[in-house]
Amino acid sequence: MKQESGFSMFELVFVILILTALVLISLGGWANFIPGYRLNAAAGELQGALQMAKLRAIKENAIVTVNLTGGTGTTPITYVAFADFDGDGNEDADDIVILTDTFHVSLARDPNDSSTQIQFNARGFPVAASSFLLVNNMEGRGVDVNVAGGTTLQESSDGGATWQDLTF
């Protein structure tokens, strides 16, 4: 009698079912990971943009403005940092754009945060201490700028009702 080698149909189907279950379980964790990752990445990028704006203000010996727009409804958050030579806070034709980017549409601005602009003077100090706060469902991340121009990441675990410094 000839002996056959290989797997039976039952064994193949069983292995495919196990692999399918593992893939479905991992996709659920991945779907929960992505929104938090987007929020952390946006806050980190915004912190870097503010630090770059501070340095460019010193280098250009001019006011550098960072404007934050959007973040309501389906309008994505956009920021633009520019050397604001007339200091009016508006991007004019003679102003130099330093950085600009748009964040994912799933991110929103904290409805309790009315800050849309942070300006750094020629010495790298902010015109006023301020912060940009972003939320995503029930999480929040933000960047606080103190009176000396230093930046601190902040977090909220209650949808933006309370904020505390992010500790690592």
C-alpha cells in the first residue's frame, strides 16, 4: 500500500481559522493604537515647530508667528510658522514661511482653548505665555509655552477638562 504525505483538508482549514483569528485580534489592537499615535505625533510636531519658531525669531531678529487654524467639524488642523516682519500676526506677502503642515482630520482643537496664535519676539521670548491643545476622542495632548519660551508637552485623559504636564 502506498503511503500518502501532506495535510488533510481538515488540518488546513483548522490552521487557516487559527491564523484568521490571530489577525482579527491584532487588527483590533492596531485600530486602538492609531488614534493615540496620531495625537502624540501631532503634539510632538507642534512642539518642534514652536521651538523652531523661537530659534528663527532670534536668527532673523524678527517676530515669528505660529498660527493654528481649523480643527472643528471636518476641517483639519493646520499650522503655519512665518517670520512676521510687520508683527501684525497675519501672513503677508513679504513674510517668510518657515514651517507649515496639516494634521489628520480625526484630531481637533480643545473647545476650551481659544489660543490660535503664538508669537516670539526677536529675543526668542513669547509675546504672551500660551498653549495649543489638541484632542482626539477622550484623550488630549498639548504644548504649553511659558514666559521664557520653553515648551512643555501636556496631556489630558478626560477629554480636555483638566491638563497636566506629560511625564516620561
